[in-house]
Amino acid sequence: MDDIPMVDDSPEALLPHQNFSVDVVLGSDESKATGSSISPNEGPLFKSDYFEENEIVIVENFKKLYPHVDFKKQQIPRCWNTTDRYHSLNISTDLLKVRYKGKGQTHKDAAAVRANCPIPKTCGVYYFEVLIASKGLNGYMGIGLSERNVNLNRLPGWDQISYGYHGDDGNFFASSGKGIEYGPTFTTGDVVGCGINFVTREIFFTKNGINIGVAQRNIPIINDLFPTVGMQTMDEMVDTNFGQKPFIYNIQADIEAAERLTINSIRNMELPQERAIWMNRAISTWLAHEGYSQALESFNKATGLTETEAKESLENRKNLSKLIISGKVSEAIKIVEEFYPHLMDENKQLSLLLKTQQFIEMLRNINNQDTSSMNGSSHSTSHTSNSEPLALDLSSLSSRSAPSTSRGNGSKRQNLKRRSSQEDEHRQSPRRALHETVPTDFRNGNSSHSEEPMDVGPECTNGNSVSTTNGCSAGLSSTTIITEPIDGEANGDIVDLTVDGLLPPNTGLTNGYSKTELLPFEKYQPLIEFGQDTFSLFKQVRDCPSQLVTRMNDAFSLICYTDLNQSDKTYLFEQSQRELVANALNSAVLQHLGKENVSPLDKYIVKAHHLREKVLNTTGGAVYADVNRMVFGDSPK
């Protein structure tokens, strides 16, 4: 094709592209007159070969191609935009096929269409393919990218911020009416692909699965770019695969190469000596913060750093975390009271968190004993030595009868027949159950914790309130826990275990029940009493976070179920919850000692996340500079 002038002064060429209107979308009479919708007699001819009816399959394909794109916040190009095309182009009902229906006499008759949305830079490498269904009269067709304001009465590549590979001569046009020799021509039956690498800032094209090479380097990526196709002569038609089906070209290799390039450039960066010292100090401080005493000693010896915390203090924190992770909360509390006598009084929220965890461990112990009894075993199926001890030499039980609580499948606490005809005025209402399987951690209470007890996992690694459901933050100035609403209750309602009707110990009163009937419930008496003490402590906590209240309520609600499988609060028995509490205690002790409760390294990681988010739209490689993936091996977010 001859060189095309940059600007055409004819009135038709200066027409702006169409904006969105309901008429265009619905196919008004006016739009039909300009050729923007498909006439009924075109029938099956305008059904794309790449159309995929299964939306789930399409979404999964896009997620595999572009794992770093947040599909809840960003769109991905997946069809042609009927409101962003020149009027002499027809678009199929599935929005994937495009046909030229204009005059086709000169370059003034050129027409183009853009995709439904710009390409997210978080794709890293983006690619789409076009099947030349018909080259029409002369095959004056262009495939490429353009900015949203580029004139659609032109082929891609002729104007500023527009790039196109043309089929009639194989030339590449980059913001200019004068093309350069690039690749082979293409015609009917060929599949032409267009890709943009945001990491290297390069545009490339493929033909029938073969990469032709880089067409343009150092392209500016600050502007939004759209997949674009243009045509100029009669009966030219293309069909498009935006990724809803597998490509002919293996684009995955380019994506992986871009990621390797980014990571290697980071790893090969040489730091000045002062930065190396700064980095070593950050690592040393983190090792001390997390309680890795042996690793800290070896690291400091190798780097020539000195320890900033007494070894005894570090070992104390390490032992506290080990006790919490193994379920021995009462022992941990005793050590806290011995070595840090004012901590529990000064930090009531921490105290309430620990007491709530102790309540959970006591209930875990009861359940393990019940499981052992039902299995006819002489010993518990879990490591009961790692759970709270439970004294069973009790002489009394609450006079309040246990409610007959139905849980969906008819599971109820054992019904007790009253000797008196008087009904309990404090009868509780049933609670709805979610049918869940109790996690393995609930059975043994100790699965999966590491040999280094203070390695509490990725939930709290960055020290900036990164947590799992109803977890607690690593940075504990006042202990906080992530909210989870109580099933069937307004958030903030309190499960008060200090209800009227509880009889004092050793009264001998049975409220109409025989001692034989009450015997199975005696094991709950110390748990109820401890829960009452915990609730009394709660009343002393000023401005108690709703998340902590929710956690306490969830723990108290578990006592209502004989079969804990029927409760939706068994997340409290997961090992990760112990780890979160251990991390919170560790942070509180550090703060109590006048040290940072969040290590500098954790702060740097948080800052790295923020910086990455800020430069995602201007720096192509930022998408692969994911700290979680590079450091911790997490899946892309």
C-alpha cells in the first residue's frame, strides 16, 4: 500500500468516533442505516469460530493467561466494541467477527474498530489473534494497537499512539503514515497475532504461530492501548480470539520469559556497602523479633553484627510462643505473670485474648475425652498433654437445664426430663447449624506446627494486620482480631455466661434432676466457671474491639453443642488460630519491653507492596515484582 498522509483534511476523515448510546447498543434504525448492526439476512455467516458459550471456561482461560490481573477490579479485552468503530464496519452478534461494508476506493474509506476495554498493564504480556476469514478485494488490512482517541477512519499505525502490521505489503506502521519493512504479507486463512510486552516495552506480531520478531521497541506505556483492527476494501473480514480459546502461538513462553527477566534484574542488582549493612541489620532484627535464636546467633557471627536483645529475653518470648502453639495457654499466662508482672493488667485486651484461647483449649480437651470415650479407647486420640488440663472432681452443676438445641440434622444435646412441671423461664432459642467437617487440627490440636515455634506462618509475616478469618494482628498495641459476624446474632451481642439460675458450687441442689442424669454434664462445670471469669474480665476492657468480642462470643457459643461438627465456629480449633495468638503475645511483650512490636523487615515488605501498587500503571515489570511470591513463594495475587 502507498504511504498514507498523517492527516486527512476531508470532513469525513475528521469525524470523531462514536460515543456510547443506547440506540447503538440496541440497534436503532439510524444505526442500521450506517451499517453498525448486522442485517438479518447475514445469518450464520457472522458466527465466530472462536465463540465460546461457556462463560466459566472463558473466565478460567483468562485467569490462567493473566494471573496477576484483579478481575474484580479490571476488565480484559474480550470482544469488539460496537460503539467504538467506524460506521462502515459490521460486527457479528457475538462481537468477534468484523466485516468491511464501505466503498473501498481510497485510503479515505478506511475503517477501524477497538476492543471493549484497554489492555491492563498487570497482564505483563498481552496477546490476541486474528483469523483472516477473507482478504476481500485487495487485503488492505491492519492489525495492532491504538489509543482511545485515535481516528477510526484510519488503519492502525497511521496516527499518533497507534501501531499496525498491514497485510498487503507486510509493513509495520508506528504513529506514521510511512511504514517500514517488517514481515511477510498475510491473506485469507492466515492467523495473525499481536502482542505487547509491558516489561520490555515492545510490540511483536506472529503469523500462523511463528513469532515474526519485535516490531517496535521503547513504546510509551503511560497511555491506555486497545486491540485494534482496520480494513479498507470490500468484503474483508476477520475473526478474533482474545483468549477465550487456546492460541496457535505459545504466548505462555513469552510471559514466563518476562517474569524471569524481572526477577533476575532484581536479584542481580548490586547494593552499595552501606545498603548491605542496612539489609543485614533488618534481617538480624527480624530473626530476633521472631525468636530464631540459633539462626540469629549464626547470622550475626557471619555478618559481624551484635545482638540488641539479651538472649534470656529472646528465649522467654520463644518459650511463650511455643506454649501457645502447643495449646498450653495457662502455663504461658503463668510465665507472663512471672517475667512481665504488669503486662496483663496494662493490656486488658491481650489478657482477654489469652483467656478466650484458654477457654477454647479447655473445650478442646473435653471434646477429645468424649471422642476417646465414644471410640472405646483408653486414651485420647489427641495429644492431651498439649492441651489445657481439666479437673473433674466437681460437686455441683448449674440448675439451669441444658437447652434442647436442634442443629439442622436433628443433633441435640441430651434431653433431661424435669421432675417439676414448671418450665424454665430462661429457655434459649435454637441456633441454626452449618454442616461442616471439623478440621484435623481440631482433633489433635497440634498438627503442622514447625520445630521453630515462633515461625507462625504467612498470616502475620508482614506485621501489618495481615490475618486470617477472626485472626489477630501481628502489630499489637491493642490486641485486635478480624471480624466475623455471629450466626443469627447482631455483631456485638454478648454471650453472657453469668446468667441467672446458675447455682453456687456445693449446694447439693439438682433442680429436679437426679445425680445420675447430671453426671455427664459435670465436666462442663469448670468450663462454665472459667467462661464466667472471662466474661467478667471482658467487662473491665474499655473500648473492646468488636473483633475481639466476636471471637469471645464464638468461643462461648461452642459450649451449646454436643456435636461440635454442627457448629460453624470450629475455625477456632485450627492450628493457625493458635499461631495468631502466639504472634499477638510476642508483639505485646516486645512493646511492653519498649521495643518495636513490628520488625523493620516486616515494615519494608508492607512498603514494598504499597510502592508496587503505585507503579503498576507506569512500570511494566512491577507486576512480577511481587514480594509475597518472590520471598515466600505464594501464588500470584
